[in-house]
Amino acid sequence: MSFEELRSEVHETYMENYVAGFKNNDVTLIDKMVKYPIAYIKNGTVTMCDSYPIDPKSLKEEKGWDHSVEWKFEVTAVNDSEAHAVASAVRCRIDGSRIESVHGFYAFTKTVDGWKMYAVADTTF
């Protein structure tokens, strides 16, 4: 497969499972694209998690997050067996006011079941 075809596969997996899972507060969708345990990298530590470490519903309630703007997702490196991607967005309240910016890094591996995320790191600012 070409770089563009592989990149498209990873992008499609992310959109169909991760983005849809966050929008609908459905961790079971996110679970479809995660290889557990997943490494969660945050504040200088790596934690191996047997369930997805970020709960969309709780995060939305905690922050008053309604929607995101200026969303970007880019597969920065990909071959037949692994991929790296970055995403960024601005989280907003229902009135459109800014809460924070978020930037994430994701590592994927290609399995017999498709692309699976095995590491995630996020930073808010």
C-alpha cells in the first residue's frame, strides 16, 4: 500500500471510532480501535491502562465542554505495521467561549483486526 492509502486507513479508523466515540460519549466505539493495555503518557509518567483512560462524558461534565473548533488530525508517519498521529482542537462551552486548547499524540499498530491505538498522550493549554 502507498503512504496515502495507509494514512487514509488510519484517518478513517480515527474518525469512525475515536471522534464518533467522543461526540457520542461512547467509549465502546473507542474500545474498537484500542489495543489494551494502552500506554497513557501524562505529566512525565507512563501508565498502562486496561480501559481507555479518558472518559468523554466525565470530561465534558467536568469542563463544561460542549463542542470543539479548529480541529486538526494528521497522520505524521505510517508504514505497513505502525503509525503516529497528532490531533489538536479548541474546546468550547455551549456559548462558544473557549475553555482550552488540547493537543494529542497517538501511536497505532496494524493488527489482523485493523489499526489499533496502543499509546496516547495529551496536553491542554
